[in-house]
Amino acid sequence: MTTLGNAVVRRQPAVGRPLAIVLSLLTITGPISTNLYLPVLPDLTAHFQSTTSNGQLTITACLFGLAVGQLLAGSLSDRFGRRWPLLVGMIVYVVVSILCAISPTIETLIAARFAQGLAGAVGIVTALAAGRDLYTGGKLIRFYGRLTVLGGMAAVIGPVIGGQFAAFSDWRGVFLFLAAVGASILIASLVVFRETLPVQFRAARGLSHTLHNFRRPLTDRTFVGAVLITGLTYSAVFAYLSGATFVLQNIYSLSPQEYSFAFGLNALGVIVFGFIAGRLAEGWSERGTLAIGLAMALVGSVGLLATAILHLPLLAIIVSLFTMVGGLAATSPPVTSLALKDYPETAGTASALLGLARFALGGIAAPLVGLGGPNTAVPFGIVTVVSVVAATGCLGLLRKRERPDDRAEVAC
């Protein structure tokens, strides 16, 4: 750390490969918590003799937990550092995942899923905030691109594993597997993760400072625009996560195993387009890359709605889903960079607001796709079209800004 005039220049520490891997792994707590059991969601609903919407509430509860948990985790990580909140959160995640597996009723499972989301949120916030501690400029955009790609990989692996579980186990085994994954991430964090936020850069304590840290980015038009865009695009994402399993299995008669591979094909689009978007945003334009991703998502969502209304064959819905999900993935690296790059000193709080929008709006969208029952995809198509159109309308809030210096950053 050196001084230039009245500013404090914060030097970026070196990032070894083990730490980079752990940071990347932390971001999978959200995707695997929502994706892994999707192939067995219809069976879970039938086990409890419940409705489709109640089954989807187990997704919504987890999403709301992820949203609220990020607010708490973001503030705590800015005040106390990244490491200890992370370790506590992962311990709780393991315990609550076991509680999900032994839930005796759908109501108990919904409550346990909310708690699971609260705990899993810590990993997501830590990945974003610690990445902001360690990277700037083009490296920061590449890092967010890697997180998008890894999220896509988790989306590929999760449903495939969940689908295979359905061949020899029930939904309870899926939650026990989540507990094992959480325990593995906890061990890796204990061994590898060291504090990335020095004491001198931590946020001041007290309610007034906490409120100020939340209020400041909310007065920034670009930040608000980025948050709205990411929240609305995640509405489409979680509508897909919640609705695709019923559409492909109930309407198109795919087995859980066949569904898992169809889901994996679409998630391949997340990997490919997330990687391309990270590179394109770094070398060309964040705003331009974001606009291209939204255009793709709009084409795919309109195709999905047309497929639902006209009862088109399986190939039509697969192509529409692939186009929509690939476009949504392309929006993630540029919009995350636009939201967080101006807030190095409160990266945890800014990440929390970003995550709140993603999972709160996603949680609202998830049960809406089931309002028409398990045998129609029309609500699914409507929710995705409305979400993507609204996100596109928020592009005007983003103003052009210069890239931060890759060599150093100024922390006030």
C-alpha cells in the first residue's frame, strides 16, 4: 500500500491457482442447490402428495434464502473479512442439507430449503467480493466470465447427477449428496482460503455505516440499471429452472435421465456463451456484449412462447431454450462487472445487492410458471418474454464509464 496525494492506493495481492479454484468453487453453491434435484422434483411432489406449485415453492424458498442471505453475508464480509463468515456459512449449509434430506413434510422441506439458501448465499457473496478484492480491469471481467462458465458446468453436472440418482435413490439421497459437496467445499476453504480483505480496508462498524454502504450504490444510476438487468434476466433463468423439468417430463414425456441430458445440452450453451461474453466484454464493450446477450435471450424466449402456444415438437423447444439460456449467460460477465467495478471498498455489500435482485426476482418468477398446471408451457413462455423485455428496457440506465486501471485501485 502506497499513497498518492490524499488517496490510498491498494495493491492487488498475487492469486495462486489453488485460491482461484476455491473462489470458483464457491460460486456453485447456488446452482447446485437449485439444480441438482430438479430431475426428481416431480417425484418429490408426488411423494408428499402435493401440488406442482407447492413443489416449486421448494425452489422459491431456497431462492429467497439465497437473496436474504446475501444481504447479511455481504455486510458481514465487509465488516469482518471474507474468511470467517464463509466458514460459518458452509458449516451451516452442510447441517441444513441433512435436515432437508430428513424432512417429514413438504412444509418442513420448504423451511429447510430457505435455511439452506441463507447458508449457501455466503459462498456466492464471498466468490464475488473476494474476486473484487483480488482483480481489477480486464482480469476482473475474465474472473466473472469464469464464474459464469463454472455456473454453467454446475448446471450441466447437477441435473445429470440428480437424474442418475433417480435410478437408484430418491430425492433424499440428492440432499445428502449436497451435504457432501458442501463438506468438501468447507474443507477446501479451510485449507486454501486466506483472508483477502485487509483490516484497514474493512467497512466501519455501526448501523449508520452499514446503511450508508447500502445506500451509496443505490444512488448510482449505472449500478441500479445493472442490478435491475441482472435481476430480470435471472427471473428468466429461474423460470427456466423451475418450469423446464415439468414441461420436458410431463408435456414431452422425457424420463428424468433424458431430461438431465436435455438440460445438460442447454447448460452447454451457458458454458460456451459465458466464456465468449467474458472475452468479448474485456476486449470490445461491456454494454455491447450485454445488448447482444439480451437480443439472443429475447429471440429464444419468444420462440419458447410460440412453441407453447402452437404445440410445436420437442426440437423447437430445445432450440428455443438453448438460444434463450445462452443469451442469458452472455449477459452475466458484463453486467456483473458494470455493477461491481466501482465499489472495491464495499464489494461484499454491492455483491449482496446484486445477489438480492437475482434471487428475489428469480424466486418470484419460479412459481409463476406453474400457475397453468403441469401440462402447459404458456405461463413459462410469458414469464420469460416479460422478464427479458423488461431487462432490455433497462439498458438506457447504463452510462459509459472508463475501465479502471489494471495496476492499482484507489480506495477512499
